[in-house]
Amino acid sequence: MAQTRKKRRTKHRGNAAGSIETRGRTGRRPTAAERKKQARQDRFSKPPTWKSAANRAVVAVAIFVAIVILIFHQKPAAAIALGGFMMLLYIPMGFYTDMYFYRRRQAKLTGGGDPPKER
């Protein structure tokens, strides 16, 4: 015997004003520039971490060691030892610099004046 029921079709919904909305995304897609701007704002709204400071310091020290070896013709062992010392300087310097700019940005976003001072 043949099937008598019809398959249910998805429907559009009407709202109080009478316009019909479709399911799913009803707004326009953000452009590439808008997505990039949003990602940039999200990145700067996060507080800095010691891990991010350490990652940045590793990259900076690797470039520093390569320059010392190639341009100044130092022994690799001496350059690596100097790089280790620089790493000890770069990590806290990078973290506290990031923290300063983060607090300054947060104060600007909230409409405050100067960022709060650390004791």
C-alpha cells in the first residue's frame, strides 16, 4: 500500500511584523577585515601570561644567539651561555611590559585615567 502521509517540510517562521525569517544565520557574514579586527581585540583583551613571555623570549634569544655567532664570530658555547643570561632578562622584562600595556588598555576601555599602580 502507498504511503499516505507527506514528509514534513521545514518551514519559515513569521515574526510579529510579518516578515519571514529563515532558520540559521539571518545576519550578513562579517567581512575578512571585521573578523581580523575582532580577533585582534580578543587577543588584546586577555591578560599576559608567563608562558607567552617565555615563548617570545625563546624566539628573541634564538635570533640573538644566531647573530652573535654569525656576525661577531663567537664560539657557540659562549653565545649559548650569553643567550641563557639574556633569557633570564627577557622573560620578566617581556611579562611586565605586556602587563603595563594590558592595564593601560583596560583603563582606557573602562574610561578611567591612569592604570592602577602595583604595590
